[in-house]
Amino acid sequence: MDTPARAADHVPAAEHALPVLAGDVLPALSTLPGTAARLAELTEVWLARQRSAHTRTAYRRDLRAWLGWCAGRGVDPLRARPADVDAWIVEQRLIGARGGRPAAESTIARRTAAIASWYAYLLLNTADDPTPIARNPVQGAGRPRLDPDSSPTVGLGRNEAARLLEQAALDGPGTYALILLLLLTGARVGAAIAAQVDNLGHDRGHRVLDLAGKGSKRIRIPLPPVLGAAIDTMLTARGNPVDGPLFVTARAGGLLYELYVLRLIRRLARRAELPAADQLSPHSLRHTAITEVLDSTGGDLRRAQDFAGHADPRTTRRYDRARGRLDDHPAYLLAGRYTSDPRSS
């Protein structure tokens, strides 16, 4: 898309220019001159202070996207204006972060929140430096405002989940064990793919798996017999390893990553001929699990909150409202009044 002409202060200055992140690692500090090295060091500390590995990965990816956008537009990210952030947001709505499919409002909100946090940290820690950071350009930008009571995540009905599992079983023991874990435990995909074989164990007669929760928490979840058997079958097919990752890619036995799981779920969903196949994500399975808990417990929010590991009950309430809006929508009541097809009369 066309971008407006930039003011003189948008020409990157050597003493301020922050190199665009390459891959998942910031450039070595020893290769950066002066202030840039200081900012890179602060950026690494900002990332390291996030207690969740998933958050650190997401923040690094979001920051790389922003700095890459700035580099492509000739914008010095340390002198960016709210209008630059607005232009980035608009572009994401039109063609996404890398071109192609437009980004969801929730994705844009997450990205801008990460960038705002980065600028706030730099502002706080360079205030007494000879060349402090001048502004947080996210402040004043038109950041997306999300409805706290709604979730854009597409869930599955009971029959749809069963059809997805059927396709997972046909795909192989590893796929079946992973999809079953996500559907039965509501585990976050980041925690599931980070699980290790030696995280399996027993506790008070229960087969258990220890997963990483948000922050530095560890979550112990019980494995129902059907899930425990699926994991055993998967591990037996791999020669019963005693350590290493619990789940690996089907062909090469490599490490799983979130995009791999997203593509896997959509591929299985298309095979199962699910209507919303191309809208599903790993979070859809967590969404389905939480909704099923609410259904089976008569809307017991406290039990669902504990199951989901939500710190704030309002987060769980979003799932309950979404469930109620569809299952109990008055349109179904009114449909009974119009049972005949007027075209047949």
C-alpha cells in the first residue's frame, strides 16, 4: 500500500538505528555500536523478564514484525509516530503482517500491546541516558478495542470433535495422542508441544502429565485411561524413549511448533469435512474442551475456571456467554413458529 511522505526526523540516524531482528535471535551485542547495543541489551532483558516462554516467543515475533515494517518504510522505530503505528495497523487489516490474509483484530491487538510494552520499557530505562527514547508511538494510535465478553475463536460441536478424532486416528498414533490431549485436557498448545517424556508420571493412583503453565507455574493434569493408552501406543511406535520431547513430527521426528499443529488441525478438519475447517486453530480445541466442561457441569464456572487455569473468572465467563449466545439463541425458539415452507403453499 502507498505510504505518506516521511518527515526529516524519520531518516534513521546511525546513533539510534536498531537493527531489524533476524530469525529468533537479536544480533550479538558485541557487533552493535554505542546506543544500539544498549537498546538491544534492554530489549533482551525486556524479553527475559516475561515469565512465560510462550510470551517471550510471541513478543520477539511481534517486535520483529514491527521493526521489519519500519525498515521497509524507511521509518526509524525509535522516532516513530502514532501515525506510523496506525499505518501498520491498517496494513495488517488489509493484507496481514506479511501479505495475504488480513489479520484478526485480536491478533493486531496482541501485536500492538507487545510493541507498547517494549516502548514503555525503553522509555523507563533510558530516561537518564544521554539519548533517551523520546516517545511511545503506540500511545495515541488507534489500537483495536476488543469486546471482553466475546471470543472470535471457532469451537467444535461434540459430533465435529468426534469426526476430527477419527481423522486423527487415521493419521497416526502421534497425531491421535496430541489431538486427544488437547480435546480432553484443554491444554494450551505451547504447553503440549513443550512437554517431555519424563514429564509423565503417577500421583495417588492417577497417571499424570506435568505441563508448563503461564508464568513459571507447573500444572499437573490427570490422563484418563483412553488418553494414557494413546500416549503409550505413540511412544511404543517410537521405541519407548525415556526422555526427549513427548510429541514429535510424524515423518522426521522433529520438534513440533505451533504453526505445524495449526496446519495439522486444519488438514484433519478438511478430511472430516468440517464446515469451519479453515478457521480452526489449536485454541479451538481448548475452546471446545472448556465449553464441554461448562455444558457437562451445568455451567459451573468455578470448575471450568480451575480446568482452564484462568486467573480471572471473567475469562471463563467469555466461554459461557459464547456458549449461551448460540445454544440458547431465541432464533431457535422462533423457528418453531414457522415450520412450513411458504413456497409450498
